[in-house]
Amino acid sequence: MKAYLGIDVGSVSTNIVLLSDEGEVITNLYIRTRGRPIEALQAGLRETAKDIPADIDIAGVGTTGSGRFLAGVMVGADVIKNEITAHAVAASLYEPRCKQYWRSAARTQK
């Protein structure tokens, strides 16, 4: 089964989620970063790996957060985005009219 790994490394917490191809949460983890993003990510990935079923094929990885570039390099991320972009994309999945609003707002900003 295909799944997608999301990693958010922030100054306060490191969050990891594995989503199925259908968008269902397979596993998720919240841990404190404690000013050590590398160690937090390593520990988080070790812990997450324990909960991943054997038939999972991780088809993509995305990172966000203040440590997104570091995390992206560490895991070979396919996508590295800031939280604002990640929130906007997620919102558009649940409310397709969001894209209309963005286009309208972009035109009025010029």
C-alpha cells in the first residue's frame, strides 16, 4: 500500500505523520524538539518506524517547519514547504473554493 510521510520540525515540537493513499492517518507522533532538531527527528523516525506495517511503500515525503530544510536533506524529501503553503494546500483539499479566493486576493494585491 502506498503511503506518504509528513514531517514538521519546529522549535518546540517535531511531528511526524504517515498517511495512506486515501488520506487516512496510519500513524502519527508528537515529540518535543528541545532545541535538538536532528536528535528529535532521528528519535521520531525510529519511533514511527515501529508502527509502520510491513506492506507500506512510502511514495513521498514532505517537510515543513523551521527545520524543514534540515529535515528535507536528512530524509531526502520530495517537497519542502513552509507551513502557510501547507495549510493553504490542505484547506483547498477540503474546500475547493479556496483557490477562487486566492486568485481573487492575488488580483487585488497587484
